[in-house]
Amino acid sequence: MNILAADTSTQILSLALLTESSYEERLVDGHFSHSEDLLPEIEAMLKRAGMELKDLELLIVSKGPGSFTGLRIGMASMKGISSALSIPLVSVPTLDATAEAVGFYPNAILSVIDARKKRFYLSMKKGGEYIIADRDGDENDVLPYLKKEKEPVLVTGPDALLFAEKIAKVDDAIPLRIDAEAPRNLSKALIALGLEKYRMKGADDIGEGPVYIRRSDAEEALEKKIMERKQSGM
């Protein structure tokens, strides 16, 4: 099966192309320049594999949480390819893929992405089961769960080191392991999870879109403006 996977949820662009006879993955730190990098990188990978877009049989994309702009670019681009060429599309939660990429770790895995404003998108799993489901939080939100773990928790994701440092400032007695290879290419994990989802549930509905968890700055600004108008009687 010819499968293309892409993650645009952070400043790192992760791509992978799996074909019947080859596999290639790319990790591009474009500092959120996904609108410029995504399609040219896909075209280059296909060319190296001797393929065209029409030869793809499944598209997989990360659905968030993560960068609002990055997720929109990734989802819109993959939906465009899917719609134009009638290729099924499956979306996978970003933090699930982050944990899957280090699924060999036998103890609890804490996946984190910097959400700015001193907050993080995070989830915590053990044995494939959620200890903390995807949420927008900080180091204090995870401390009670970390303290229950008898073995060191692996902190992974593009901002693993930053989050581990914040935890250490609050309680340096908590045993943690930091993923030394973060940020990892998530596309191989996306392929594994996306293919499983496709086989069990089929392609996404056309209306399925990114998962943001937190409202965007524009949405918060609009709500603030509406509240100010109500208070002023306008």
C-alpha cells in the first residue's frame, strides 16, 4: 500500500512515504514555514520513489493539538489532495503519535508540546492507556500523576526538555527520563496509527478537522470585544 503521512502540528515538519518497495522519511525544521515546504517536499519524495500523487492509496495527517496555523495547513493540504484524487484520508491525534514514537518505553510516557503562554499541550499514557487525556495544562497539572509512578516517566515531544526543567523547578525529586532524540519524526508513528484506524473505521468524514483544545488568539480577542460591548451597553 502506498501511504503518505504528514505532521505539521509544530515548527518541525515530519513526512514519510511508504510504498510497496521503499520507505523514506523527512524531518524539516522550517520554523513553521509549512505553507512553503509541505507540497514541495511531498513532490520531491514522490519523485525519488518514482511515483505521482495519483499513485497514493492512503493519506494520514496529524489532527492536533498543536500550532493553529500549522494544523490548518496540513489538514487543508491533505484534504485537497484527497478530494482531488479520491484518496482516503485519516487523521491521528498528535500526542498519540508522539507517544507511539517511543512506544518501546515500558513505563509511563508524558508527551508535551509548548502551547505558549506558559502552557503546554500534554497527555500521559502507560501501556497504551491514558493516565491524562489530551489537555492544555502546565507542570502543576501533572505533578500528582507523576508522584504516583514508581518508575521514571519518559518525557517526550518537541519540548520535552523545557517541560522537564519546569517540573524539576517545582519538585526535583521526581524521577524523569528525557527523550534524547526529541523532536522525533512522527510520520512513522502516524502511519502505524493511521493504518490501524483506517482498517477499523475507514476514512475520515469530510467534515472532520483539526483538534485545537485551546481557543485561538483571534477567538479570545473576539470574545473579549463582545463582552466589552455588552458591558458598555452597545
